[in-house]
Amino acid sequence: MKFLGLLLLTVSFANAASAKTLVAMNYVEKSAYALQRLVNQNHVDPSFLTDVSGERIAVTTSGAQIELQSPSADPNVVNTITLNFDAKGTLTSFTTNFVSKFPQGPIFSAINASTILDLGAEAVVDHLNESADLPVVARAAQALSIAKEGSGLHIRILLDDGRTYNILMDDQANVVSKGF
């Protein structure tokens, strides 16, 4: 009987640990996986993998809505994929507005945007204990942009308080530095 009680207690703690609350940067990481899957399943144009350069993040108690943005041939209109996630991080629906391919693309060729987003998110959520800033960035991110700079990449994460957190990467998306 003691063994059964201990087993139930262990399962209860395991379930509580796996039921962690997802924050903004967790959803950014989920969006990277969803983007890759949607392209692989031919649900969205493959140019999204090479040209996504912006993301809007809206987290609610019931999940999150992520909008991935890439430039189109029309400088006044962007291509978008809107991803809806539940509170567990499961993709529940998506919509696309693909206007046209970006004529100066691909923006990212050595490594795709999905990988950049994934590794950028991991540089925050997998290292929360490294700095008091990282839990704030993980929770308060509301938008981000990716750009090529020199021979590397620059992720700018806009927080809800107006500050920008920067992640600099080399051309293979290895984090070189990060901070405000």
C-alpha cells in the first residue's frame, strides 16, 4: 500500500512538472517547429523558411497567437502565417496570407528562419538561470525581428516595456552574444 501511495505521489509531481505555464518565448520556439512542419506538408509556401524576418507574439491564458511575417514583392504588404496555439503549446489552427515571393530573396540561405527562431528562443528559455534578464525576456516578448548583419544574424526581441533584447549569432546560428 505504501508503494502505491509513493507511486501516485511521484506521478502527481511528474504531471505538475510537465504542466508548466508556457510563456512568449516558448511559443516562439513552438512557432519554429510549426513553420517547418507546415512547409514540409506543403501547407505554406517554402519561401517562408528563407524569408520570415518578423514575428508578433500575443500570449493569453488560453494559449497564444503568433504571426510570422515575410516580405513580398509589394513593399507595402507582407506575407503572413498566423498560428494559434492552445495553453499546452499545441498548434490548433493556422491561416496564411501569401501575396508573392520576395524578389530579393532568399534572405536566409545558409540556415533557414525556422532554425534561427528555434535557436534564438532556446538561447532564452533553455538558459533562464544564467541571468535575471532572461526570465523577463521569456515572459515579456511581444515581437521579434531577424536580420542578416555582417557575416552573422541579429535577433531583436521587443519586450512589452519597450526595451529590446539582442541576440547576435554567427552564420550558422550559434549564439555569439546576447543582452540589452
